[in-house]
Amino acid sequence: MQNVMNPVGGDNFQEKGDKRMRLSLGPHHPSTHGVLQVIVDLEGETVVRCDPVPGYLHRGTEKLAENKYYTQIIPLTDRLDYLSPFNNNLSYTMAVEKLVGIEVPERAQWIRLILSELQRIASHLIWFGTHVMDIGAITPFLWAARDRETIMDIFEMCSGARLTLSYTRIGGLMSDVPPGFNEKVHEFTELFHKALKDYNKVVSKNPIFMSRTQGVGVITAEQAIQYGLTGPSLRGSGVEWDLRKHEPYMYYDQLDFEIPLGSTGDSYDRYLVRMEEMEQSNRIIQQALAKLPSKGPVKADDPKIVLPPKELSMSRAEEMQRHFYQVIHGFPAPVGECYFGLEGPKGELGFYIISDGSPRPYRLKIRAPSYVNLQALPLMTEGRMIADVITCIGTIDIVLGEVDR
Amino acid sequence: MKESLQVVAQKLQEKFGGNILGITEFRDEVTVRVKKTIWFEVHQFLRDDPDCAFNMMIDETAADYPLRDERFDVISHLLSLSKRHRFRVKASTSEKIPSLCPVWKTANWLERETYDMFGIIYEGHPDLRRILMAENWEGFPLRKDYPTEGYDI
Amino acid sequence: MFSLALFDVVNATEARVNAPEEPVIWFLQTFVTLFIIMNVVMVIMAYQTWAERKVMALAQQRFGPMRTGPIGLLQPIADAVKLLNKEYIVPRDADKTLFFFAPIIAFIPALAAFAVIPWGDATGEGLFGGWIRPIIANLNMGILYLLALSSIGVYGIVMSGYTSGNKYATLGSIRSSAQVVSYELTMGLGLMGTLIMAGSLNLNDVVIAQQNTMWYIIPQFFGFIVYAISGIAETNRNPFDLPEAESELVAGYHLEYGAMHFGMVYLGEYINMNVIAATVATLYLGGWAAPASFLEFIPGPIWLFLKFAFFLFIYYWIRVTLPRFRYDQLMGFCWKVLFPIALANVAITAVFKYLGITFGWWG
């Protein structure tokens, strides 16, 4: 029986009597950001071979999705990248909306945009806290957590849950945002602008931090494209590709923001790219708040797909029947297939749906950016020291929920 | 269909002729179905040809149609960073298909996952072993005849 | 017979004692002093855990221990009770005897180093007519004794890692021992400046010399920096705590210890910090001497405590702010940066002393 430490297909050097040591940075580890196992072969302090073993958090989301209606899959998507659940909801919902061919009203799209950018900031804050904590400075993690609390409060205000929102529905949002939303988001953007300055002061120019991250985990632009990296990992290597600018969706083409690019592709560049992205997201939110229409429907007008409003379904028979029918039987999607990818905080988060005309997807494939980005880990760590393995895992920003699905 | 994609479709027809089984378009996305004998060459062509220039592979996956002769459909999604267009290539197979690892390194783990979930053997893959399920698992979960509740081990 | 033999030993090491007629009484007085000073030191060590958690928490904008007692003051006691109640587990591959003794060997030398720190003027008589003396052992070679004990502490680290029978622990102890041995060298060199200026290895003489001229932190600023940084590295504290880095080797060399053994290793680290802090306070900040003569109504021990608490605060402050050095950067820093500075400091101080250059009341 093969086991992880001596896999069939990997080389089995222990029979040759090598001086190498095979270490399992096992699934229980404070720094592998979830249950990731990384098997490293060490010669002294140098990593000779690095083999990440994902799969400890595999929950069979794609299989489960084949048995659920399109709306029932939304809570499953929350739990993929659990540090940015709104983006998962959004990507899936937009894929289904593209398949079904439905138009989402303006106010709903602006609210989705604002929440998506807030979620990007929240995800990057956790990345920042944990990455810097792995390198040794323990304080910024708690400051980042404090700022994230404000974002969580905003989410709780909208959807009732801090983390697993399930706030989007096919055709719009679950419900409109409560009054006070604009003020709270505005307050956050002001606060966050000052907080980012603090973080940059404490960490970005710290000589120990710089010497730990500069030159570590270098990925050149050609390698990044070959390995299919997307998101800040790709932009850190100098490749200019951001879906919000180059394949715009929602209203990103009406907003003014910049895409930070790195030059050398090392960890420090990726760090700077993400810090600057947080600043740009803040800017986007401020512009979007100004453009948000103050009134309007948040669900599309399609009676086959969207549930009727609660006041009507509780009082009129026709709407109640429709509500029952849609919940119990779902809505049929046209035959065909559709892929939609959006720029999540970790890269291109895509959903590929094959539909055969029934209310359930025939095949749902989740293109998880962390899964594809994690392939680059051996490239970054082989030949370097073991302390750098942790830095490299932190710098590609993986979330195991996404890697394993 | 976008103009650049029309050019791609045309070039594919010219180069591969009868091995192209169909080009369809749905919701502004172009899918080409090919025979699995030219699976590798098509992808190489799509990467290297200057009008296509698909330098990044976004996804490689499969779908199971158990009532068909060749039950699996292998699907790959491609993206061109310079021309900003996307493409989808499909082929059907009953068990084996050539691996795309020499063309894009992304294919490595994506094919491992497809092997793990469906049992499709990729010929020429450097390290084909299970990735998400346990190493000694029997059965291929995403096939349609595998129950959703799974098996007790 | 025994007491006479002890008296001879004491004389042979040239301890300056205040002419006891009765060696037995002298011995009993030393014992009482030892009891009191060691208890004070151990309580300070226990409350250091509380102080550190509070300082770190306030830097991180939270409160730290608040529930155990008023503002968390009973937290160290709660921790001690918890550790005492845990099960002592020995791993299967461990060497049982050495595994048991290793943390003890890490802990005792640090505690023993407090024997030579003066809490008040050692030439005086002390309280209650000599029953509580200001120093346990007024050795003429005080500083040499301190450095020797810290070298013995390395054995504790090496043994605890190696005998744990665990790859991670072995890796951690190898790194740690190399680090500690290198930084001990720079520590000793950093100290030498003050010794040259004071002209004696006896800690009390150094304090009196500082009282006469000025606190040695000012003329020996570079020596202070070298000694302070080496002290942080000696005690395996952040930013030099790679051997026990939680996020990398999961607590490194003391990984396998449970219960009170872990307590001993953990508290041993704090005692080591106390020794470094007390040495800094004595050699660079003037020890028990008040900064100005009008403040002399505050007794010596309080001054020493304030100075070393200040240095401990700097330890916590550095821990909470800075990230960690990677191992090769750590060793490079010692040998390529601190070592030349320390040597230069010693050379220049020696030259000035030889030429008798005194800058007015510097000396």
C-alpha cells in the first residue's frame, strides 16, 4: 500500500542510503494556512525536492452540485475560498446568469461591485496578517484583524452572516442593503486609508522583512504564464493582466483605478502588489459609492427565475404558487455550456457549467486560482532553504478550501 | 463571434480539415470539437500560431456521458493574453488521451485531478497519481455511476 | 571541619567577605540572603510572563490577560497550576535519563548567575546586621562566572533537542546551539569595554566606578548595542528565535516536553532574559546606584529593579515589532557585523585606557 511519504511515481531514495531527510510539513502545521501537506526532501538546510499534497479538505463540491438546483449551489460556493466568500458567490451567480441569459438591474450590480471590492480588501488583510506573522512579526496580524472586523460588520448588516454570506441570487441579490450602508462603507474607506499608511510604515520598509522576502520565490514572467498563474502572483512578475481592466464585467470600465505591477517576481514584489491593490480597491469603493443609484430593484424581472417579493407571495395565491413551484422544481436552464471568470483576490476564479436543459447542472467545474497557483511552489522553493518554504506558501496566498474544493 | 476568433476558427479548419468535428458558439464563447488523435497537435498549434497566440491554459477538465460510446469528454479552456480572447477545445475518449504537459505546465495538476476524479489516463504525463483523493482510493468519484454519498472505506 | 574547609575555599577564590569570626554564621547569613534573593528573582520571572503578555497585547490593541485576578495578575499562578497538573510524557525514541535532565540543565545555570548580581553596595553590611546581604557571593571574578554559566546553558539546549528522538527537535537544537555559541563570543567582547574601563571583574566594583564617573552606557554605547543584541540572540528571543519558531519548526527543540518540563524550559528562557537584563542594568546603567545624589533615599534594590525592568520592556518591544531573521542571515549578522564592531570597541577602549585619556569626568 503506497502512502504519502513514499508515493509510487516519486523517487524512493531511502533505499539508496542518501543523506537526505524527508520531512513532512504535515497537515497539522501553524503556517500552511489550512490543511496542506508539503513533503520536502532536505539536504542539510537546502530543499532538494518539494511536493505539495493537497486533498485533505476535499468535500466533493462538484459532485454535490450535480444534484442540486442552481440556487441551492450558492451556499456551497461560500465554502470554497472561505476568506472571500462573496467573490465565489458572485462568480458562480454571474456564470449562471450568463448561461440563462438574464440581465441584472443596475443597483444590484453596483452593490455587488462594492461588496466584491470590500471582500478583496478583507482577503488581502488576512493574507497580510498571516504572511507577516509567518515571517515573524506578530503584531500586524492583529491590526489587520481589527480592520477586517469592520468589513465583517458591513457584511453582517447586509446578509446576516459575517463569513458565509450567500448574498447573491440568480438575477440579483438576496435583498436590498439596509439603510446606513452607504455611511458605514464610507466610514470604512476613510479609516482604512489611514490604517494602510500604518501598515506600510511598520512592515514595508523594515530591513529584516525586506531581506526575508527579496529574492525569495522568484517566478519570471514566462514561467508565470506557463504555469497558468493569475492574480497578484502573475502581476508580481510583471505581466499586465487583470480581468477587471482587460475583460471588464459589471461596471469596472466606468471606474478609474490602476493595476500595480511588480518587476522581479519575488515575494517582496508580490507583497507590494497586494498592498497597492488594497489601496486601489479602496479607491474603487469610494467612486462606486458616489455612482450607486439610490433607488431601484435588486432582482431581475424574470418570473421564471427570480422568486416573487415576499409581500406578494405571502398574500396572493398566484405568487405563492410560483414561489412554491420555483423552490421545489427549480428553473430549467437552456442546453449549452458556459464559462465565466472573475478577478478574485487570488486570481481568476472561474465556473464552467454544462447544462442539459434540466434545473440541475450536468457538470460544474470550479476553476480555483489557488489550486493552479500552488503548482508553482516546487518551482519557487527547490534549491532554497527550508525557512523560505513557509515564505513562499504565504506569498502565493492559497486557501485550502479552494485548492481542495 | 469576435473577429479574432473567426480567424482562429478559419485557420483551424484549414490546418486540420476533417479532424475538426464541429465549431459551435453559445453566449459569445466558441467551442471546437476535435478527434482525440489530433488533441496534442491542435493545442500546440493554438499556442504557437501568431494569430491564435493562446499562451495560457486556464482549465482542463472532463465530463462523463455514460450512455455514449466514448463516455468522457475532455475539455480545455485557453486564453490569449495578447489578443484577449478565449477558446474551448473538446474531445471525446473512452479512456486514454495524450497529455498536454509538454505544451503548458499548468496541465500537470489539472490532468492529475481529472485522472483522480474520472479515471482518464493521460499518456505522457510525468507523474500521474491521485491528488485530491487518498492515494489508495478505489473508484473515480465524478463518474455518473459513483454515488453522491460515496462508499465507506 | 566542613565549615572551615568552606572558609578556605571561599578565601582561595578571593571572595571579599566582611571578616566573619564564625564561618557557620556567615554561611547561614549567605543562605538567608540566597533564599530571599532567589525567591524575589523567581517571582519576578513568573510575573514577567504576565508583563510580557500585557505589553504585547497593548501593542496589538487588545487587553491581554484580564480575567484571572484583577487585570490578570493571577495569570502566572494559573499557568503554573495548569502545568503542574499535566501528564509527563516521554516519547518512545527518547533517551529517558538525559531527556529528564535536559531542561533542568537549561534552567539552573541561569538561576545560579544571580548569585553575583549586587542589589546594593556589597561593601556595606546589609540589613538586619548582616543577615540579608546585598549580594549572595561577592566574587572577584563575577563577570567570568556569569559568562561561564551561560556557556553551560548551551548543554541544556543541545540535550533537550537531541534526546527528544524527533527530527524537528534535533534540527532546532542544532541551529540553536550554533547560534548561542556564536553570540556568546560577541557578548563577551561587548562586555569587555566596561571591564577595561572599570578595571575589575567584580560587578560591585563596576557599579562603584560608574557612580564615580558616569553610567557606562554613554562611553560604551557600541559595546552596549553589541551586548544587548547578542543577549537577545543568546536567549533565543525574537528576532533571533528561529530555532523555536512556531511557524516553521513548530516550537523546535522543546517540542516534546510536556508539563513542568516544558515549564522549566520556558521559564528558563525568561530567567536567561533576566540575567542579561540584570547584567545590562549593572554594567551599563549603573546597577544599584541612583542617577543623582539627591535621589539616594530610594534604596538600591529598587533602582536595580527599575533599570532591569526598563531593559525587559525593550526586549518585549523588540519582540512585538520585528520579524524574524532567517538562519543564514542571523549567523552572517553575528560574524560580519557584530564581531568587528565589538573588537573595534575593545581595541579603542583599551587604547584610551592605556594612554590614560580621560575626557574630564569620563574615565
